[in-house]
Amino acid sequence: MDMQAFMMAYIWRKNIFCFLISFTIITCLAWVYFSRTGPPHLETIRSGPWFNGTSNTLATLDLVQGKIDDEIKRRMDYIKIMCNTSVAKRYSNNFRSSLVKKTIYTFTPRERFTSEDVCFCKIPKSGSTFWGRALYMISHPELADEIETYSGIEVHGTLSDKRAIPCNDSMINNSKSFMVTRNPWTRLYSAYIDKIYLEKYAKLTAKLLETENDSKVIAENDCQSRIVSFERILKQVISWASSRKDTLDRHFAPVSLLCDPCRYDYAFFMKQERLEQETNLALDILEVPGSLRSRLDMTQEQNFIKATVPNLVKTTMSVFVSNNHSCLSKNDMHRRIWRVLQIKGLVSEKLAFPNEVFDNQGSSVVIANALTDYVLENRLESDVAAKQRITFLEKAYAQVNLDILRDVQRIFELDFLLFGYRLTPPGFKEDDQMFKDATALTDT
């Protein structure tokens, strides 16, 4: 009996020892896995493998053949995990979905090269003009030559006709639905430049000028210097978001409210920061035939410039001609267009305004064509262009009150969480005390 008891105790101890060893090995393997793929909490966003430490955006893995499906699945699984955090649920309670008007459209490919319809969540200042034009071309390839020349106003104007109809919930969840996200900090600045600096929102710009009290911004006798500050439009965004009566303008609204990814099961999403690289990914998923692919290949810099410059000139001058609220002259607006090209990093900040290109007697089409050629001849190297864009962006946020920046973080909280963008504004360090605990984005 003593020997039997001894053997039973020995076997029991051996089993316990093996269990502890196995548990330790499994725990170590799990730790290694999550350190590479990112655990399902906020720390993934701040230091996970998707981050590119040199930029203010989420780094995307190289999309090589055979890894596309894995990358797409990883992105969408990540969103699903984040949508179940208490942060996401609290955000949904704080910001009502009716704050913005959703516009998710369906496009039915005429040639049926894909077996499913395409649902696209239109997000202003996040590739919406490019993808609106692209999807029209995919839906109506026989009109590709005409659609390719559309200005942004014409592209978005046709969303109300029979070429595109709203997607219902079932269609979004059971189609090749997608959206394009963008860093909230850069998207807000882009919206400000396009709608306020270029005065495409004429009435709003005039109204904001009336309430702008910064004497350094407004000069009584100099119309060209009468510019609504970036801080002023951010104050307006905060006012819209806080109001129970107003609707938040879609150009300044969070992507998470516009597309509601926690509610809808999108097939995939892209990032505006990598639009050139990820366009081909989307075209693969949408099964776009080769006859259209060359027109939509944004990895070719010339294609990007030829799409951007004419659209900028045509849309800006079209609105300017009908603007009865601005004191700007035609030459003033031309100079602002030139400045925007510098802000976008398409030409050097040091390059003088080309009077010979902006012929005041020429039509918008003539100027657009001449300016496109001029930009192609004087375009910057990609690394120089990127540095110039960042410089403009950082200078803009450096002039904004810190309390306003904290409020912006709160409004765009879910965008930062779901899509992996850094909370810290451009130009600020990660360890700045002002933003170290900003918005308390922890799953508590």
C-alpha cells in the first residue's frame, strides 16, 4: 500500500509539472503572437505593428500577391474588436448618428465583370472625388472618356441621378462594400483649405469672417488677407458637434459617423494616405478589367497630377464665379489656388507665382491645362513634397488653442480608435503632457 501511494503521488506530481510546463509554453507563444499582431486593446493603436513610427498614420503592410486577403481580413477583424470596447460604445452614446447625413451608394457594373454590386461610403476629403469618378467609369465604361473629364462638382452632382442609388443595410452587408479612411488631423485641414480658404463655402466663410476677431488675420483694406483662421473653423466644428439642433457638415464629420463601421459589415477599407498604392488592391477586389485599370492607376504620378490640378482649378473657379459673398478678385483666387498647390506639395513653396500661366482672360479649362503642364514640369521629388506638406500641416496646428485640440480629439475619438491614427496633433510630441492622457482612451 505504501508503494502504491508513493507511485500515485509521483504520477500526480509529474502530471502537475507537465501541466505547468505546457501552460508556460502556451503563455509564451501567445505573448509572442500578440506582440506581433497586436492585442485587442488601445495599446495596439499606440505601439502595435501597424504603426509607422515616423509618421502620424497607420502603416499598412506591403500588399503582395497572396497576402491581400490576409491583410484585408486583419483590418476588418481589428475594427470588429475595437467596436466591442467600452470606448466605442460610450462614443456612440455621446454622438447621435443623426448628427450627419450618411451617403452610401451602390454602383452596378454594366459589363457585370463582378458578380456583386458595389457599395461605396462617400467620405468627403478622403478620395471621394477619385472613387466617385472611378465607379462611374466602372458602371458606364462606354462613357469613360466623358467621365474622365468631369470636375469634382460634376462627379458629386451626378450622385443624385439614376447612375447611383443609396445602399440599404442588406446591400451594404452583402456586397463588395468599402470605404476610404483618412487621418482626422489631415482631413480637417484639407477640408478647411478646400471649403474655407478657397471660399467654396461662400456663405459660411462670410459669416465666419464677421465673427473673426483676430486683427492679425483680417486687414480692413486688404481683401486678400481676409482669411478665416483654421482655429475658427475648428471652433465651428466643435459647435456643430455640441449642438442638439445643428447637423455636423459632412466635410468636417468623423468617418465613424459617416460610414458607421460598427454597424455595417464592410468588405474592406483603404487608407487615403496610401491611395496610390492601394488603388490596385481595390481594383483587384472589384475585378475591374484591364481596359479601365490604366486610367485609374494612381501609382503613376502623372495620372495623379492630371487628376488633381484640373479638378482644383475647375471646381474653385466655378464656385468663385457664382460667389456673391466674396471681395476677392479673380487674381486673388488664382493666387490662392497656387498656394494650395504648394500646400499639397505639388510645387515648391519657393516657386514664384507664374503670372504667365494664370491668364486672367483665359477660361478655367485653358488655365487648368496650362497649369497642369507647368506643375508636371516643376513637380517636387516625393520626399521633398512630403516634407513640405507636413510643414504646412504642423504650422497650422501650432496656431490652434490647446483646449480646442482636446475637443477635436474627443469628437474624432472613434476614428482614432478604429483606424489606428495617433491622437497627438501634427507637430506635437508623443510625450507632450498636454496630450499624454488626452481623451483617456482606455478600455475601462
